[in-house]
Amino acid sequence: MRIKILKVWLFLLPVIGIIGTVLYIQSSNNITELEEQNLRSIQAVKNDMQAALPDYYQRVEGYIFREAYAVYSEESISKESQKFVDLLANVFQPEIEKVRLVGKSQVPLPSLSLDQNELSRKNLKVKIPSEKMNYFTSYGFTGKFEASSESIKDAVIIDVTFPIEELLRKQENNKVFQEFFILNSQGEVVYPEEQLGLQLLEPFPLTRDSLGVVRSGVYHEVINFSGFKNRAYIAPVTLENLQLFAVGTVPEAQFMKVGLRINFSLLSILLFFLVILISSVPILAILNLGLGDSLTRSKILQVGLSLLGLTLILGFAFSFFKNIPDPLQETKNIRLTLDQQFTDSLCRFNTILRDFQDQGEKNTFGQVNELIEFSDYGLAKQMYFQGPGLDLNFGDGSNSPIDLSDRAYFTYFKEGDSSVFINSHYSRGSGQLESVISRKTNEGNIHAVTFKLQPDADISKNFRFLLIKEDGGILYKSQKIISPISNLKEGVSLVKWQEIESILKNNRDLGENQTLEVPFYLNGHHYTGVFSRIRDTGYDQPVWMVFLVNHNLTHVFSSLSSLEAVLILSAYFLILLLSMAAQGLSRQLLTDFGFNTFLFEWLKPTQQNLRKLKYLTFAFLIYGGIVLTIYYYLPLDPIRLLLLLIISSLWISFINLATDSNSSKGSSSKKYHLNETAYAPLGINLMIILVSVLSGLVSWIPILILSLSALVLTYLWHGFVKKIPGRIKIIPASKVLPVYLVTWFLLVGFIPGYLIQSKTQIFESKIWNSVKSSEKEEQNLQLESLEKSRRSIMMTVTDPFDQKILDFITPNQTVFRAAMQGTSKNLSFGIDWIGVIGLLFLFGFLIYYLQRTIFFTFEPVHEDNFDLSQPKLFVCSIDSGHFDEIMDQLLSNSTKTVAKIDFLTQEINWQFKVDTSYEMYIFQNFHCLADPTKAIEIIENLDGPGKTIWICSGKTWPELLSKIKENDQSMRFSEAFSDFRFKFLAIPHETLETEPGFEKPEILLREMRSRKAFFTNMWAELSFLERLVCYSFAQEGFFSPARKDVMIGLAQKGVLKPKDTKVKKPVWLENPWLEWQLYSPVFRKYILDQTSESELEAFRVFEKKQGNAQSIQVSLVSFALICLALIGIFDQNFFSEAYAYLTGSLGLLGSVYALLNRGLLNFKFGKSNS
């Protein structure tokens, strides 16, 4: 045992190391991926800004072209152009400061400057074909813009000023970062306007670290912003001659919550393992009792509570893992709906384009943005907008002010490809994603249609999905995707994109309704991307829908619903504890002699209890079927279910106690009296039933069924089953208690744990899915109070990082009332219940092993067959008078001459002499010798042919040997007794006679006083361990299995005796337990009253030094605390960092205490003295 705790920790420490390593690797990977995500996001902002500047210049050029064409003198050109100008008047109107007409050789160098948040571009040259220059030299154009001109006028340059936010239209919907800034070269904010001029940080586009490594490009650093620590992601943005910096910030706390998030399956399994481990601590302590551990009533009670808690947890865990939501399956119908909507929409727009191309049909009834026909050079020949009078016709397009020659949906066909081209782009005006389809006819004409894909608005608002081309180009993204990426490859890592790209190319023939699943990170969160192919319509690339499933949302739902179920389960468990406490208070836990007795005495597997336990096993199976039937057919919410389970469990407790044969007048009374302990669960139950029915929480019908069933089962026992003669032999005697306890804990533990978790999850799933009731309900204050409490708890323990979670925590009141109406017929039995059966068998085996540990026994051994033919005999008897009686009987018919020497009155010294003429020598009270080695010479002198030597000692021979300290003398002593036989002589058992007019405690006390010297002598002749065993039993009524060898010795001495002396042999064929007790209640009373304080202190020191159970308990709880701390450190959504370190510190202190108290201090280094 000295090394046992060290062995425990030698096993636990590697387990802690493995768990810590796994959690560290996972959290490190999460943080690294999140860092890369944020760096990619800020890099995308930089790229977008750099692309937005020339795009803005193109829009300015387009504006100049439109204005020049609109004021041209030729009416056929100016009329259509003016319509286009009027159309875009409120869409784009740049601030032109100056327009100049110069020669190409006189164009000054361009420059870009920044004044606060205004960008100013000087000398922007408008790209004008030479044949179109006359439009810009006309009087109408120069007059409108007050353009100055030189003698040579073959180039137009302009000065334009625009706010920097014009370059960030695409970023207006970017929610990747909590705060987003544009800084100038000094680190001052130029965007957004409300933070204008703020010195945020000191940016550096290029730096060299201490090792000389150059760092450039995007980077991140930690800053304090508005009093909070933030991670700033910085990207240098070069705009012509300007150096700016794009900065996105994420609060450090939020980053760590997202980054330090453990895999939910791993977390769930680990937590359940730790909870099961903590619940099993009392069981493990009982199974590892050491020599210094006493088996107490409280330890056995803790085992019962541990088994109850274990079954509750197992039922809860089985329901949790059986009913864990599968978001992939739950969203299947939504994915099919989206797939159909996208397919229909693309087909419809393709048809619209074909009709426009083939027949000139342009009545699209508001479904498209624009219909365009191109000239050979990419100029718009015709454009049709939605609305009356918005048709533009530029003839052959040669005089069209709309140049689309650089657009992808035109340039694609320059290579001669005749397939249908599809693409999307972000509008620089609105920042919204706009799609386009273009086609080329056999004659070479190119037509295009622009539109917005609009799937179901609610689905787009509540789910994340993309429509992409095979190269990753995004055609559509739902409203819930916060990143304005244009291509999927911008949002995922390079390695992950290569994987996705390869998968898409290799599965172009993927069938309808078939999907591919690829896990990846996007927007700082981990998703499972479900790829499904949109049915082919001849586009330039296959089109795929990517539905993003955020498992963290489902994990939050599972966590919150499980938390609510745990609270309900805790209330159920507390009620059972209250009932048990009431049972203890309502019962006098003393025997007739005034000794402490066990609260669950009726559970001992004695012959008297076996018949009842067999009946209750079958009765509880029937009762459990009734409970499950009510659950199946009755619409229940978690609160109503809790009340019904409490009522049923209290009725089960009542049946247990009401069928107990003990009554207030004793078992001999012919008239049955209800066991006083049964009044406790009955009273609590009636009170709960009354409150439940009067408040309208539960219908009286199921309560009546449960109550009548309990009363009928109780009556059947007393009225019929108890009176049936013979034995019920269906269950073997040794298996009755395990089978009964499995049934009992199944009803009060496993089934309630399963049903509470299952019903709570069903209840919360209705809120999660926003299921409303069609019925109108009046205001209910109880429901409002319940919803308020639920909301308060959930907001305290979780981070609502998604609107879906926030809507779940703060539901619509109609949805909440609909959920509280309850559900029925949601109990199903499948193949997974085979695992439950296997689990019950393992649980039964555990209880059987506990039974063999707690209610252990051994065969009684009687050694009263003495024979004078035995020449050398050592008899251990603590009652020398009884030995004298035996000897008198043996010698009454013997002719041997006998010499009796009593060392109680004689001492071996120089005067001591023994007459050697006798045939038989009897040495009595041998244990009274101060030095047993002095008897060696006497024994050797008397030994010889025809000589008989019998020695009687109150102490065993090993105890006498232990008194000899010198090795040589110890060897001589053992050699002298090598020919002896050893026997025990049991003291005669006593019965305490009752006397009229006297209570048993009075008789007990009087008898103890009259025989105090005898008991004192007996107590003195017992060894330390024997006294410890006797005291432990006298105090607790149980024996420790670790002291079984000591008990056998006490039984041989007669100090212990079987309680039922009529039990036949072998014990395990007739009765699973032979109950042992002290041979006399008077001796038990003596032990309790007369044990000295010094002896009690010696017992405590021995138990502390030699005990094992407490150290194992401390070690296991410390292990669980350390593991919980590791979870808290590597998953800050579990609990805060402070709590994690506090929990870990407690665990470390416990482990140090266990090691120092039981391990290292008792571990001897170097060679021993031997």
C-alpha cells in the first residue's frame, strides 16, 4: 500500500499529460488557423482597395464620356446619352474640380494626395480614342465643365476629389473585424470619419527583427484600444504615391474564445468521463480499502448515492449521445430547397437571355437589372433597364458612350469560346453582389443579362451558403456570410483550396442530390462545407452550391439544453436526497440494545430479506412500464416530467419501505403496521401531489394511476406473495441483491436521467427551430418567470456569437409558450438500446462485486475437538476458564499424571523448578510471561518419549513471537515450537436473558458492570488489529474486507459468531451472506464505553497511516480538477481563465497532499536496515 498511491499517480500523470497535449495541439491549431484567417481577411481588404482605385478612375471616365455624348450637337447621339446620364444622375456623380484639354505631349505627371479623409487625384488622363476626341472639344462639353484648353487639344485631363470610403464600398458589409480603420503613414485614422485623426498605432511596412530577418507585408500586433486589449491586423496599402494602412481589430477576449475552442465531441466525452469518475469516487474507495480503512455506514451510504448518481449520468449521457443533433441531416431539406431555387433561377435568367438574343424579347417584369447587346468592340448597342422609358439604343454601337470592352463577360468570348458565361461582381456603387450571364450567337453577336440571385429571404438571413464556379468565383453569398470575398480561395488557406479545387474537378459527374463534405475555416469559424452540383446548363464552368454548416451553433444548442437538463436533474436528485434525509430523521436508528443501525438495514442480503427483494424486482419492472407508458402518451414539458418522475420515485421509495417486515410492534405481530420510515416519502409525495394538482401543473389522472399502482403493488406483497409458502427460486440467492439494485436504479436513476435530457432537448429544439403555436394563449406569469430565469442563466454562461444563439436565448414568447405545451409519443426503441442492456449487465456486475466486498463472509471453523493423543499442542483461548472445563472433561477418563503450571501466579526465575516425573504438563496463561524465551529450556527439558506438553495462551503464538526483539532468540523460540500443533478454543457464546420490568439497555449495562474484569482481560488479550476490528464493528456495524484475516482469527477465538447459527453449509448455496457479529452484546457495549482515549488515538493514527481509501479519493478528485482546469485553459468558453487556474491549483494541492501523505513520505530510499 505504501507504493499504491505512487502507482496511482504514475498512471494518472501520463493521462494528464496526454490530455493536456491533445488539448494544446488542438487549441494551437485553432489559434493558428484563426490568425491566418484574419491575416487573409486584411490582405483581401488591401487587394480590394488597390483594385478599387483604378476602378474608380474608370467610373469617372465613364461619367465624362456620358456627359460628353449627352451634350454633343448631333441629336441622334445626345438623346440616348442624355437618357443614360439622367438614369445614373443619383447613382454616381463625382466631384470634378477641373477639366483641361491639352496636347498629349503636355500631360503633366499625375499625383494622389490625402487631406484628412479626402483623396485628391491631380492630372487624371481620360482614355479617349482619337476618333472620339471631337465629342470633348465641342462647345457643349467645354462649356459645361468650364474646361480650359491649349492650342493642341488631343487629350483630356481632370482633377477629381473623392472620399476614401469610395474605395471601401465592398467593405461596408465586412463583419470579420469588430473595428476597421484606414491609417495614414503616421498611423492616424482617416477612416471611419467618427475616429478621424485618432493616433491608433505606429505602423511599419518593413522591419528587421533581432535575428536580422526582414518582415514585410501583413502582420499583427496587440494594442490597447478603448481600454481593452485588441489584436490589430495590419496591411500596408500602397495607392500610387500614397502609403496607407488597413487595420482590422479583434478583441483579445473574443479571439481567445473563438481560438481556444475544443472539439465538442472530445469535450463531451472528456466531461462525461470526469463526471462519471467523480461520481464513482466512493465506489472506487470501497473497492480499494486498505488495512487501515474501516467500513462505515456513511461510506456504504455514499456508495448508494454514487450508484444513483452514476445511473443518472449514464441515462443522461445515453440520451445526449443518442439524440445529439446532426446539423447536416437537419439542414438537408433546406439544402434541397436552395438547390432547386438556384437551378430554377439560373434556368429562368438563361431563358430570358436566350429570348432577348433570339427574339428581342425584353419584357422581363422586374426580374433582371439589365439586358445588354454588344458591338464587336465591346460598346453597348442596346441596353434595357427595368422601368418605362429606360431603353437605350445606340444603333450599331459605334457612337455608344458605354464601353464594356474590359468586362469579363465580354472578354471571355474573344478566345472564340461559344459556351454560356456566368460570373458575378461587387457593385462599386452599392457594394452588393451582382450576377451576369452572357452568350454568343452563331453570328458572333454577344448579349448579356445582369441580375441578382434572390433565394428565400429567411434562408439567406439565417444560414450561410455560397454559389460558386469551379474556380472558386462567388456567384452568390447569403446575407449571413460577413466577409465580402469574391472568390472562395480568398477565404481559405492555400492547402485547403487545393483540396477543394481537386475535389470539384474530380467530381464533375456528381449525381443529383449527392453531396461532398469538406471541413474548412472561413471568417474565423470552422465549418463543414457541403458541396452539391447545380444541374448543368452549359455554363463555362460547373456551378456548385456550398452550404456551410457551423457545428459550433449545434454545440452551443446542445450545451445550453444540456445545462438546463442538468439543472432539472439536480432538482430531481435533491428531492431524492431530501426524502432520504427525512427517512433518517423519521426513524430511530438504534437497536433494542441502543446500538447504531443502518438506515437501509432491509437491503442486507439476509435470508429474511431475499424474498422481498425478489418480489420488488418484478414489481418495479411493472411499475417502470407504467411510468414509460404515461411518458409516451401524455404531452409533457420538462417541468411536468420532473414532477411526475419525482412522484413516481417517491412512490418507489414508499413501496420499498412499506413492504419491509419490520413494524413498530416487532415482526411477531400478526397485524401489519406501516414501517415508520415509509411515512417520510409518503408525506413528501402527498405534499408534492397536492401542490402539482392545485397549481394545474400536472393532470390528476397520471398521478392517480401512479398512486394506485404503488398501493396495489404494496398490497399484493402483504396480502398474497408474502404468505405463499416456499421459496421463489427464479433468481439465484447470490444474485438477488444485484438484480434488485439494477432494477431499482434503472427506475430511479437511468430512466429519469434519460427522459429528462431527452424531453429537455425536444423542448429546446422547438425554441431553436422557432415552432409557433396556432392557438392563442393568455398571459401566463408562471411561464414568463420561467422564461426569464432561463434567459438569465443562458446569457450568463454562454457567448452569443451568432444571432441564431441570441434568438434562441431570447425567444419569441409565442414560441416559448408553444414549446411549453409539451410533446408526446417521442420514445423510440432501436438497436442502440442493445448497448443499454450491455451497460446494465456491467452495472449489475459492479453491484455484484460491491456486494461481495461489503457483504463478504467466510465459513465458520470450529476447533473444539481436542484429543489427549496429541503430544504437543498450543491452544489459543482468551477464556482460561473454558479451557479448564475442556481439560477436566478430557482428563476425567484418563489415567495420565498431570502437572498444571499457571504463569499468572508463577514466574520463571532461579527458584522455579518443574517435577519431570509427570506424564502430561499443562502450561496456562502462557502469554503472561514477561520473557517467553525463558520457557524454551523448560520445554526442552520436559520433552521426551511418553511426555505430553499442552500450552494455553490468551494471545496467539505469532503475537508472542513478535515480543522477542533479538533475531537469535526469535530463532530459538520458533525452533522450540516447531513440533507443536496450534489450535484455537472459542469462548462460549452468550445470550442475554431479558427480565420483566427492565429495558434491554438497562440489562446490558448491569451485565457489563458485573463482568467488567472478564471483558477487560479479554480486551487486553486481543491484538491491536483485533481490537481495531472489534471497535470498528461496535461503532459502525460493518466489517472491513481488508481485515478478513483478522476476522477469521477472532472467529476462531469465538469473539465473532454468525448472527444466524442455523445457516447450512456451504454458505453460498443457501444464503449469499453469512452475517457475523460480536459474540455478546455486552462485550459490544463494553467496547463502546470503555475504550480509552489513548487507544482511540492509536486507532486514528493507524487508520491515517495505513488507510488507502481517502488518498485514492483525494487523488481521483485532484485528477478531475486538473483535467477541468486544462479544459478551462484550452477552451475559454468552458469557464474563465481565473476559474481554470483556481481549479488547477486545487487539483495540484490535492495531488501533492496525496503524494506526501501516502506516497513519498512512506517511500524509503536506499537500503533497508534488514
